[in-house]
Amino acid sequence: MNRTPIYESDFLIMYLYTSPKRIVRNNWLYCDEMSDEEYKAEMLKMVAMLERHHSVGMLVDTQKMGFIITPELQEWGIPLGERVEATGVRKVATLMTADLFAQLAIEQYFEDTNSQDIIFRYFDTEEQAWEWLLED
């Protein structure tokens, strides 16, 4: 698969894969010290990259994230789901973090987006996630 870096910060690295399907991969880095404002800035940047690159799927790697998305941040992020839907993303595969509280918060956030057009799935291995993203 062809991979091109499209964004990098202290908390998030994003890649665009273009073959056989356009998939954006979000690698969340160790975010224990990330502030709420930094999280918001990263989410806005992520959506901007999705809007620019029009992918059909997204692989979200939260294995190292360690950041708890509070109910307030979940509420703030709900409108971003509509913007993501408008980009053409139809599948989101999430590699789960070992932090149970962080994982529950991520699942709750995706559930709260109420997306009608995006399917969310959670995986333990990258291989399973890619297999699901690439199937028709």
C-alpha cells in the first residue's frame, strides 16, 4: 500500500494510503499530558485532513493514546462527526487502547455522533482492522 504522511504533531501522526482504497490512518501517540484545548486542536486538524484527502475509511490507532475523552469533550466533538460524514468516510476501524476508561470514552464518543452513514468497529489487531476496511 502506498503511504504518504499528511500531518504530524506531538500527539498525532496521520498517513494517507491510496491503494487499493483511500484510507487515512490516525496514530495517536502518548497523550497523557494533552490538555483539552490541545485535544480539540488535534481533532479539528484531523477533520481538516479528512476534508482535504477524501478517504473512504479511517484507521484510528488509540493503542498508545491514554487520554480520557471527558463527557464535555464528547459533546464538543459531536458536530465534527457530521463533517467527517461529509468527507465520504464510511468505515472507521479503531485499534483499541489497553486503558479501559479511555476505550470506553472513545466508544461513547463514536456512539454519540449518531452517524447514519459511517460504520464503527473495534479491533485488537491491525491485520483485522485492515482486512475489514479493505473488504467491499
